[in-house]
Amino acid sequence: MKDKRSNRYKTAAWILLIAGIVSFSVINIFSLFFHYSNRIHNEILNRNMEQISLLSDYIVKIIRSEMRHCTEILNIGEENFSVLEKMTSAEIVKQLQEIRSRAGFAQIGIMDQEGNTIDDTGNCWQIDDSELLAAMEKGRAYVSDVFTSGRQDTSQIMIMVPLWEEEIVKGALWGKYPISSITELVDLEEDFGLYFQIVDDKGQYISRSNSKKSFAEDNNRLLWEELERYEYLEEDVPDRVYENVKNHETGMFYFRYRGEGRYVSYEPLDINNWYVFSVMPSEQLDVYVNEIQNLSAEMMVGFSFSVALIVMMIGVMIYGGNRRISQKNRELAIKNQLFRIVLDKTQDIPFEGNLVTGEVKFYYGHRNGSREYEVIPDFSPEGMVAADRIMAKDEEKFREFYKDILRGNKIRSVVLQLKIDNIWKWIRVHVLTVTEMNVVGFLEEYNEQMDQKQQIETISQKIRTDQLTGLYNRETFIEEMEQRLKRQTTEENKRMNALFILDLDHFKELNDTLGHMMGDQALCETAGRIKSSIRKTDLAGRLGGDEFVLFIQDLPDRDAVERCARKLNHALKSDWTKDGKTVRITASVGITEAEKGMGFRNLYERADRALYKAKEQGRDGYYIAE
């Protein structure tokens, strides 16, 4: 009787011990889960905020570039108006129209010191903008805040550069630039989720987003009034944003409105006191985080259950030593069940291969119905290609990977496309163990990582190229050309390098007569014809509007330069017809030789003067600067 009571006490003690160990393990596992769950959330948040910052930098770079381009166009046109009294009104209007055709201005004009102005349509009036007149008097360039043009019913800014004569300001050259052109510069895909808005330090919107995700609905409401509507996790967020904008500082914050959240990054644009606010809906982040957390929770539950079973199994084995053989069979069955549970909770696919027979098994668990694994009779490179398991482009990569396995070398994981369950997927193949007979590893699904890599490459390509034509944008072209000029060797300097500036004749007429969509089509076709007319080693870019630029290297003599110019003139002739109306497009080309020690700006000014000579000679031709 006493022994039975003692056995009951021991059994109860073992049960309590096992229960305590299981409870302790489960609590620790879930504590770790919640700890790392928060770390995962914060890490994903940080990466997405970095993405917002990259977007802000991208937007700021493009807008600054466009403003610099507009100012440079006006600065280059300044020399045509050095002596106003020597020019007739008709000549002034013609010069203004030439400058306007090279940039995206809605209107362009010239004025004297008293504000008397004439625009590119020949109209004359008085400008009474005190800030503009004060900037002209001080000899400074000027960019206005947004105003609404009564004529065109559109929001615009005014850009002005002073006109000098013998170090005295004699007047100014100005242009009105539509704000809608700024938003069109930044091509964000609707599915991308991110959007941006531009405001000044008074809270007035310079540019509003067309995104459906934007909460800025009232066109008369200031930014500070918008911020007062929202809910924040921290106190005094609107006041802090106001102070940062006032002090020309960057920042980030999070808010909620009508049950939806937004992450916001803002930074100065360095144009007047304008700011760029870049916004990402929190739902993008929340969906991704929830998927990871749900998957992690399922894995933790399965792992906790596994730990509990293992602890209980060990206790039972110690307590029931007299039934070890039967218990081992039971343990094996439980472990097999655990293996299938783990396989059900992960996307990775374990595999084992026989190096003698060439056979490999992929273990799927219950994801393929009743099938637990798939047998591939020959996983050699030849066998995998013949069975249409790998892409032909990956054969050489897989062949080297397979040789390393056979030779027992240190094996690094390899990323390639495999057909799994008759579906092509990006897979990273990991090898964990290699013996004389067998190899063991697992397949990691890599589709998401490849998609992210392609998105990064797409963004990088957008930053470096003109979105409409695919040619280099202004900044990238200048950077590439300057690098080539610095790399010139003595032998290369004995041959000719030349900068070509191409301006499409009658392009404004095409836009006005056939529409801007036809104009964009003409620009795209022009870019294609330019690329077809030059070598792959030459540089081609679009500076803006209908102005293109080329840098041709390693030409033997001046005759080669002229042959290249004639080839371009011939290639760029085209007729554009719509609704019975036809506009003929040709090209005027200004050329200058790239002499040693000269940079892009010097060469551009020389080529631009040559371009004007080409236009004065009747267009559809070229002129080489002497």
C-alpha cells in the first residue's frame, strides 16, 4: 500500500515537473516571438521609411534639375538681348519664341527696369510685382511662388534672370512655368502606393497629388489646417512640423485619419521656401507585417507543440524504462509527424540526393495532397535540362554548382529558375551536407527577393534616364560626358571628339496643330532614330523639350563630323499627319569640337551658338563652331 502511494507521489511529481518544463518552454517561446515580432515590424518600418526618403531625394533631384534647366535656358538667351534699343519689336518677339520653343514655359517675355514688358505673342503691359522688380534691381535671378493666370486658368510660377550691359542691369528675361509640368516630371506608378505634394513655408500647396490615397481634398485649405485634422501617436506633431519647415529642416512623422494611417517624410526643395512631402499609406506595411507575423505565429505554435511533445516523450521514456523498445517506435512515429508539421509551416523544400544513382527527393509534406515527396531520377545538369527542370541560361551556373558537389569543394548557394510542381520559380539552392554517397539541402523560394531587386533596378533606371524617350537625362549625360573627357588619353586627344546639340524644327507647330500626344510620339521616334544613327559607344541624351544632345568620340577628322551631321539631318526628317493636317519635322544641329581642358558648360555654350547659326541659315542643317 505504501509503495503504491509512493509511486503515485512520484508519478504526480513527474507530471508536475513535465508540466512545469512545458509551461516554462512555451512561455519563453512566445516571449521570444513577441520580442522578435516587434523587431520585425520596426525593421520593415525602417526599410520602408528609407524607401520614402529615396523617393523624396528622387523628386527633389528632378524638380531642382528642371528649375536649373529653365534658368539656364533664360541665361543662355540673355546674350540675344544685350542691347534692347537696337532690336525691333518683331525681332524681340521672334527671339522670345525661339527661347520658348526650347523649354516648357507657358509664356516668356522681356522687360525694362521700369517693368514695361513685351511677351512672345507681341503683347505689351506693365509688371508690378515688387519682389520681382527688387530682385532684378539687385541683379539676382528670381523664382516666384504660385499664382493663377487669368488667361489660361492654370497655376504657374515666374522665373526671371536679369539682363546686363556693361555690368549694369538694363532689364530682365522672364518665363511663366506651369505647376502641372512639375508633377508630370515624376512618373510614379499607381500601384507603387507612394505619392508626393509640394508646399511652401506658409502651408500653401504648390502641387497637389492626384492619388486616391491623398486626404488633401479642399483646394483652399492650408497644410497646417490639414495637419490639425489628423490623429498622431506623439504630441505636438503639427507644431514640430511647422518649426522644422520654418527652420529649413527635414523630418518624418506618422498620422491616422478616418481609420487609415500614413507615413510621411518631408525635406526642403531649395527653391524659395518650398518643401516636398512624400507619403506612404501604412496599409502597405501593415499587410506585409501581418503576413509575416501570422506565419511566425503558426510556426511558434507548431514549435511549442513540438517542444511539449518532446519533453513529455523524454519524461515518459525515463518513467517507463521497461518499455523502451515500444517507446522508441512511438518516438519515431511522432518525429515523422513533427517533420510533416514543420514542412507544412515553411515554404522551404528539403531535399536529399544520391550521388551514385543521381536520384534526388524533394519533400513537400501535405502541400501536394497525399504526396509527401517527389523523385527526380537524374539531377545532373544534362538530366535537369532534358527534363525541362532548369532554364537553358542557368545550365552553366548549375554545372559549376554540381561539379563543386562531386569534388567536395566548399559549396555556396546558387540562385536560378527551377520548375517546381510544373511552375517556374526563382529558387536559392542551399547544400547543408555532402558525403561520399549523399547530399542534403533545401530549396528557398526567392521570387520576392528577385521582385525587390527588379524594383530597385527600375527606380535606378528611372533616375538616370528621360522618362519619355529612354535616353540619358540631363544630369546623367553631363556626368557621363565629364567622366569621358577626364579619361581621354594622349592618343585619343589626337582624334576628334564633338558635342552635337539637336533642336527639332517646327516642333511647336506640331504640338499646337496636331496635339501634345503626337508631339510626345514625335520625341520618342526622334530618340529612336538618333540611337539608330550613332554607335553604341556614343552618348545620347535629352536636355528637355525638343532639345537633344550627343557626344561623339574618336572621329578621324572634320569630314567625319560632317558626315555624321548629314546622317542625322537625313534621319530626322519626317512628316506627321492628323485629321488631314501635316507638319514636317526636321532638325537643326549645332556642333563644336571638344578641345582638351574644356568642360560641358563651355562646350554647350559654343554648340548652342552654332545651333543658332544653323537656324539662321534656314534650319534643316548643321553648323560647326569655328
